[in-house]
Amino acid sequence: MTSTLTREPQPVGLLADRLNGILAGRGIDPGAVATEPPAEPVTALELADARIPARYRRALADHPQIITWADHIAHAGRPGPSGPGIAEGPSLLIAGPTGTGKTHQAYGAVRALLTRGVRLRWEAVTTADLYARLRPRADHDAERDLQTLARSPLLLLDDLGAAKTSEWTEELTYRLINHRYEHMLPTLITTNLPTAELRTTLGDRVASRLAEMTDRVILKGPDRRRHRSP
């Protein structure tokens, strides 16, 4: 016959008192409510950097005309509780040969606005991706996508004129540019095309509106991708 060792049950109150005594002896307040540390605030620039391609996440605009443009847009913004919002204003056409830093300067301009406290909703797309994104296909509302880009408070349109053109792409580009022209929405545009070729490639209607709505920044120099410092 085996015997079973048993312990007398202890009242819950005694156990709680004993545990509280141990915690108090270790300098821990038994009555304190455990709370998680406050979350670090996420800045608008950090949110933007999450959307910016990795190569341009630390881009800084250092061209005087681009800095002046960012200052103008920031000062003209509509006031709000968390900073000025984008208002109507001029656009920038950043032109130059391949590899002269056009896209770097354009993303730097976006980041410059955020560092100036501008509340910013923005979109960025290359023209090649724009046409691929808006090409008609089943179960896709291309018109809605176009309107999202056309109405965005700030749009970065990269490599304008680099993609193969057609009547369809010319009409699409015209609708996008014309909406932003009519509503004076700030647009950052980069292109490899010399000014004389814009009209031939993009059509008279687009080229005419770009001439009026944009300030031009011309970048020069060798292709930085081929002439990187060792």
C-alpha cells in the first residue's frame, strides 16, 4: 500500500500576501499597473522614405533653383494644425543627359518640402510605368488610376519622353498634364530630352503647357553612374 504526500491548501490571500512581500523586497510596487512604453512618433519624412526607392531615400536637393522652388511651395501652402498643405504653385522641369542626377534632385525636392513642415500627399511614377499601369485590361479601373495621379497635390513624373510613344500615350500624357496645368498643381518632371525635342516627342499640346507651367532646371555633366568615385 502506497501513501500519498499531500500539502494543506493555503488560502489565496496568504499566497498573495507572500508574493507581494517578495515583490516589495525587490523594490517593485505590487500595485503598479504595467504599461507599454509610449510609441515613438513617426515623422512625415520617415513615412515618405518608406515609399521612396532605396537609392533615393537620403536624396538631398542642392540645386539653387530647386531649393528656391521648395521654399516657394512651402511658404504658399494652406495653413493647417500640423503645418502648411500643398497649394497651387509652379512646377519644375528638370532636364539633362542620362546620369546627371535628375531623379535624385526630384526626390530631394519631395524630401525638402517635408523637412520644411509641409503636409504632403504625393505620387511618383516613371512614364514607362505610367503607361503600363494605365494600359486597359480586365478588372482594372485605369481611369480611376489616372484621376488619382492627375489630382494628387504633388506628382513626380520621372523620365518623361523616355518610353515609346503612340497616339494612345500622347493622349494619356496630355490628359494628365492638362489637368495639372489647369488646376496649377505642382508637378516635378524629369526628362532626358533637350527642349527642342519635347515638342516632337510629346506633341504640341503637351509641350505648350509644359512651357508655361514649369520652371526649367538644366543639369549638366558626365554620367555619374559611369564615373563613380573609387
